[in-house]
Amino acid sequence: MRATGGIGVTALLPTAGPTLFDADHGAAAKPPGYPGGDVGLSVVRVGKHAVLTVYPAYTPSPEPAEILDYTGPSSPPRSLGRAWSAASDAVGDGVWLIRQDAPDDCRLQHVSLSAGELGHGQTASCRTQVRAETAHGLLITINAGAAESTDALIDPATGRTVRQAPRILGVAGDWMLLDGLADLTLVDLRTNTSKQLSRPAIGRAPTVVPSRDGAVWAADFADPAYRNTSTQTRDIWLLRPDGPTWEHAPAMPFITEHLKRGGGFDWSDAGDLVLADGVLAAWHPGEPQWRLGPAALPEGEWNGFAVLP
């Protein structure tokens, strides 16, 4: 449904630029001072802030990427140095980084967006990917990009493993969601008990994004090659871990051209699920339909976004 009063969503898009985008009016600003040329950007929301990673557009880089703190629509970014990966801390005021000091010498370091580096950090593998910090630890992928990769929740201060599994889809609040061969497993981290969950949709492992308060999780059972064709489909469900219960988002599943570029989803501070697919659309759980922003999203190779603030 086209929202006559607009949907009131502003997002940072990792276009070559990047672009601060108003869902109701289009591009609001192109912040200055970002790298140009053949580079790609990815963006992660850190609380009400955003941090961008700069990487070569077409070939894997043998060097760590530059990490940039977005400082506003009219000011240049602030460099946080180079790292192999970056993820939000639990407070939403800083990031965890995998720094490289020598070819085979890396460390996990906590950097505050307001206070700078918080100590030297702990020794870590250069092939560790940091994903998100929660109240129960830091979610990482060990041997990221390799066939033998595995996921773990660790204590970032000591490196102690709290929980390890082949595939951890997400951690938020007191809950962890694991992917299995047929079903999903929901783990209560307070009691270390588990519940088996039937998949609400047939397909690949979902991409999971918890809401900002962790009370509800959006799980996209997307398929980039539906029935072994070139058709892309998106199928978003909501999981309420306290139930646990599933809720199907309106108008799902649907055919799209924006799984691999120009798409993504995130949560707003008001508790709306925001989806990028040609336009930005917002849906508050319980509403009968999506509210569509009138402004067309820019074309290009970008993917993913961060809702601000």
C-alpha cells in the first residue's frame, strides 16, 4: 500500500558514495570524503550509528579492509583503521574488529565510536569473522569462507567459547537460533535448554535479523534460484522466541530481482521491519500490509542498508 503520509524511514545505502536515502523523497545527501573508483561498500548498523567497510569491487583483497565511521550527511567519515571484519558491540556505541599486525598475527579489538580503542585486544585468527555482540557473548565464525567453518559464541574478554555449533543463525536477548539438516533449534542461553522448531518454509538456511530489542526476529527463507531457475524469491517470517511462534509477513513469498543487489532488510527504532526492493517498505508486526515509500531506490551493485537513527 502506498503510504499517503509517507513512511518516515531514512537509511544509509552502501552505494558508491554512499547515499543517505529518504524513503519518501529520495536521495537526501551524498556524504563527502568517501573513497571513489572501483571500490565496494558494505554497511552495518551500530546502535543508532553506522559503520562502513571499504573493499575492492571485483577481486578479493589480500589486505584488510578500511573501516569507516559514518559521521553525518555533510561531514567526511572517520577512519577506524583497517580490519578483516567488523561487528557491532552490545551497547551500540562501538565495534569489534579483527586487526592484522603481521601476515599471520591478528587480534580481536574493541573500538568505541566515542572514546576510540579500548585496549590492545586479544589474539585471534585472521580468518575469524566477527558478527554481533550480545549480552551472552560475541558471535563469530571460525575459518570464515572455508568449507570447514564453524560458528561460536565467545567471551570477547578471554576468548573462552560459550557455545559452538556448525551453523548459528543468530543470537539476541537470551536466545540462540541454530540451523540443522531438517529443523531449527532454539536455545535458551539462561537455562541451556533447547527446543526443536519446524521450518515454516522449505528452502535454504534463512538470513536472520533480530529487532533492536531482540523480542522478535525476521527470518528470510530466500531462494536465489527457485526450483533451479534464475527466479529469485523472498519469503520473510517472524519468529517470537518467547513463544516460540512463527508469523508470516504479508505478501510473502514473492518474486524479486533484488536478493543479490539493491535489497536487504533491517529494523527501525520504532519496531518496523524495513525492506528494500525497488523502494523502501515498512511493516509493523500485526499490520495487515506493507507501507511503501514513494521514492525509487538507486540502481547499482549495492546491497544491504542501515536504518538511521
